[in-house]
Amino acid sequence: ETGVTQSPTHLIKTRGQQVTLRCSSQSGHNTVSWYQQALGQGPQFIFQYYREEENGRGNFPPRFSGLQFPNYSSELNVNALELDDSALYLCASSLVGLATSTDTQYFGPGTRLTVL
Amino acid sequence: GESVGLHLPTLSVQEGDNSIINCAYSNSASDYFIWYKQESGKGPQFIIDIRSNMDKRQGQRVTVLLNKTVKHLSLQIAATQPGDSAVYFCAESSGFQKLVFGTGTRLLVSP
């Protein structure tokens, strides 16, 4: 059990709508990364949040945005949903920036988004 | 549950055999490597990691080998069990915490 939780588990939206996905990081972790996993592929990095600021971004358009809160939980927002946005969205938490920091990212169970 | 990796390379082994899963990485600047296990309907689960200043690292029943010369990574699972059946991903990182994942290998363990 990693301690990373995500909600909701499943979500169905229609093209053009907006969606917000939520992630609670593992206790003691201060960094959250978001990944998109299409069926049959490995996860693709979307962005990372550290100290409530975006700390790196992958090759995703601006309609993918996020937030990190003071308790280190995070949200992923996707505007103007497209059919290709259908995927499993994973968040991973890690501890960065301290003497005992580790790069290890621990993943949550994911949110399965279906866009119709 | 959902199906992960419908058309992935597949390794089929018998229970009790040793399994070796291979991964080629592309970025010579990568200095941190991780193996994850992903079961159907679940997120990736950390197995073992290795940094570029090491060639080998062992865990419980698992060993990771790193060959930087040919940019190759392997995961060895000793005495493979049916519960090891899953999709296995290698991931690389180059200082920044962004992980770049490989395409994955499906491991099927027969009793």
C-alpha cells in the first residue's frame, strides 16, 4: 500500500467538457507528478508540482493544468476534452528537496477517464 | 478490471523458473532507473531502483542489472510465482524527476 489516493476511480465525460481529477500524496511527501497512460502504453509525464508550483512539464497542451495545495494534495484539470484524452490518469508522489530526498515516485491507483 | 498492455511483448514462464525482463533506454544522460510492476486495474508498483553509479542491485527475489555502455537494463525475478504475473515497466530519469517509461513487458506465469 503506497498511501497515494486518487478520486474518482472512473469518470465519463463528453467531448468539450472540463474535468478535475484529485490526488492525495503519501504521508511525508511534498511532490506530486501526473502521468497519462493510454491503453497498451507506458505512462507519459504531464507535469510535476513542488511547493505549490509547476516544476516541469511534458509535451501536453495548456488545456492540461494543475494545482498543488499546502497539504501537498493536487488536482489535474483538463479543459475542452477530446476523444484522445481517454486514458488512465496517474499521480505519483515523492519526497524532494531534503537531505533524505529520494527520486522514487509512488503511484496511486489512477482515474480512468472516458471521453465520449 | 481494465486491461493494461493489450499488444505488449510477452514473456511466458513456468512457476519456479527465473524470469529476465529486458529494457533498452535512450538517454545517455539518464542517471536513475526504476522498475515498476502494474497489475490490471492498478497503478504502477515500485519494485526496485538503481543509480548510474552502480551496475547491480538486489532486492527480495529481484535483481536489476545496468549496462551503461549499451544502455540496457534488466530485471531478474528468481523463483517466479503466479502472483508475479503483470506488466513490467522500466523507467529512466535524468536528474529532474520526470520519469520516461518504456513500452512494458507482460509476464505470464503458469502454475
